[in-house]
Amino acid sequence: MNVRVTNNWCYSSSTPRYQDTLTDCVDYVGSSTKWPADFELPPGKTTASYPKYYDTDAVRIYRGCKVWMLEEVTGLYEVWDRRGEVTSMWKKIVNSERWNVYQIQCG
């Protein structure tokens, strides 16, 4: 399963946003070559491979899914569980963070 990422976070707070799309922040839905945009990052790929995503700002945790993530620099391990929820959640990524999504379980 792909992971949706965005290269623009236009909110003053880093509090997670509980919504399926970031329409306030994204002008180019589904684009890996534009800014401000979002797109589906395929498994095994990194945003470092996409020049417009050198500064990825958020990742979407899909509604109905559980996601396991590890931050490379600090070793922080997080599990986000949206199973049984009706909306997705966008998690802000701080500039110095390097998150890896290790597992996604949906359904």
C-alpha cells in the first residue's frame, strides 16, 4: 500500500489534522513534481528521490489502517491506529525528522 505525503503544511500548529485531504495546503493533488502538492509514495521509495519533496511536511495515516513508523535520527518508534475511524489523520513531520513507514495494516 502507498503512503500519501505532502510537501506543504500551512497550519501554524503541528497538531495532527483529522481529515482525508489537506485542501487548505495543497494545490496540486497527486503530483510528485510540484509544490504545494501531495502524492502517493510507493512502497520501498523515499521522498528523497523526488526533488520537490526534499522537505516533506506530513504523512497521512489512512482511516481504517494501523501504521508503524520509526524516526531514523532519534530512534523514536510510533504506532498510529486509525482502524474503526471515519477520517484519516495527517501527521506533521518536523524538518529534521526522517520517518520510515515499516508496516501498514488495513481492514
